[in-house]
Amino acid sequence: MKRLEPRQLLILAALGRNSSIHSAARDLSLTQSAVSKALAEIEAQMGATLFTRSRQGIEPTTLGRLVLRRVGHLLDVLDRGAGHHEKQAPVLKIGYMSDLHGMALGNAFVRWRQSQSLKLRLLDLEFEQVLPLLLQADLDAVLLDEPMNDEWAGQLRISSRVVPVLRMHHPLLKTGKSLSPKDVQALDWILPTLAVSWHRAFQDWTAKVGMEAPARIWKIPAGHGLSTVVAQSDAVVCLPAAQASFMQQAGVARPIELAGDSGIDAPAFFVPGPHVRGDPALHQTLVLFAQFLGGKEAAYGV
């Protein structure tokens, strides 16, 4: 049996913490087919079935559970280094409300843990839950579409850009000509979030590039099969810049520019709880993670 590659370890870890291949693919910002293929390759290498598949999802076999425990140990070693016995890194509790932010957080965590020791717990919240959880220190930070009130200390603005893409072999791209707003305005457009502030940004962008509102707009939350939609439909799909770049490198999609403008600016706001100010180590970790979120190759991309 060949040794598993780091990429395969991350795929197994994602499968282990999710109940379906679809959810694991969403965590990793990959297509379901890519994750299914990777799992099949791993099982072929090992000569054994690690997960049973059914309509209800996936379930690790007895051997699969043993392998997942080993994978968790190996990832911890990669995080902390062999022989490390110091105090473990903090578990950051970060909330979000928008699916776009949830996908970005999951994507950032996968990339962050390749070089940093960090454990992350993500909480999908309703707005009325945010303030009580922050004030009770049950939540370290939350990602919002708009900032808290001006009196809230320590808010960090994270640059975020969403990019329209078409599948690589789309009929409009075969001509080799630059696309005009009129070329794409008649197509279906798929947007990644229901957030009101993001849709305001989208409307501002369409006005900026001289495009009328698309005739048909569909809303598929980020991570809910968006990669598959890109590969299999003729719609314009709006993706976080980092994911759009990944899809382009994989030969699946191509970002499109309209009127020389390559994307929609839609910043996020990283809001820490009041207790963070009294914990310098936690504060520094959150600041570093927030900076990483806005990095070109991490989550949103700029």
C-alpha cells in the first residue's frame, strides 16, 4: 500500500466529519465527483472499503473508523509537530449567518491548518443569537455582511471579491471575443447568498458595468453544489475569487470581465467578542486568522 498524500488525508478528514460526500466536497470547495474519485483511489490503494454509501449518505466501516482516528492523529502531528506536548492551540468559536461566509471559513480552515496549529468550531447562526453569544464569551468572533455599531471595538474589515464565471467550453467563450454586458445579461445568473447587503453590491456592480438586471436570477447558497453547477450548466455563476481561481486552474471555468471590471466588491466584517480584548494570545490568533481570510489564496480572495 502506498503512503497517503497530505491531500488524501484532508479528504479523508472531511469525509469523516461529514455525513455525505456532498458536504465533504462543500468543506473542501471541490466537486462531488472529485471527492468520490479521490475516495475510490484511496480505497483502491488500501485494498479495502472505508465508507459504505447509501442514499442517506456515507458511514465509515470498522476499518474506516480506525483509519480516521489515525488520520486525525497524523493531522494533529502536522499541526503541532512530532513530540509536541505544550498546551494545545485554542479552539476558536466563529459564527456566521451567510452561506458565503460559511464556505469561506471552511475553505480557509483547510488551508490554514496546513501551516498553523488551530482548531476551529463553526456555528451557523441566526442574527438574534449573535449578540448574546458574543457577550457571554460563547462565541469568539462572528463574520457579518455589515459592521456592528460604531461603538463595537476591534472590528476588522475583510476584503472580499466575488467573480462571475462561465464553464470553460461555454458557447460564448468559443468565439474568442471579449464579452459585453449584453452577451451575458440574457443568461441565467446564479448568486451565492441571500444576504441583502450582497445583493445591493451586485446591483451596484451591474450598474457600474452597464448591464441591465439579468432576466433570471437563481440563488444557490455557496458550497451547495455550486462547483457542479459551474461545470454542467450554461449559467453565469458568481463565486468567491479564490474559488473562481481554483476552478480556472482546474480547467473547469473561466472568470469573465465586463467593461474591464473583473468582480463584485462585497466586504465581510470580522467582529470579535468583548472577552477577546482581555486575552492577548486569543486576540492575536483571531487577528492573524482574519488577515488570512482576506488573503489571495485563502478564502475570499482579493
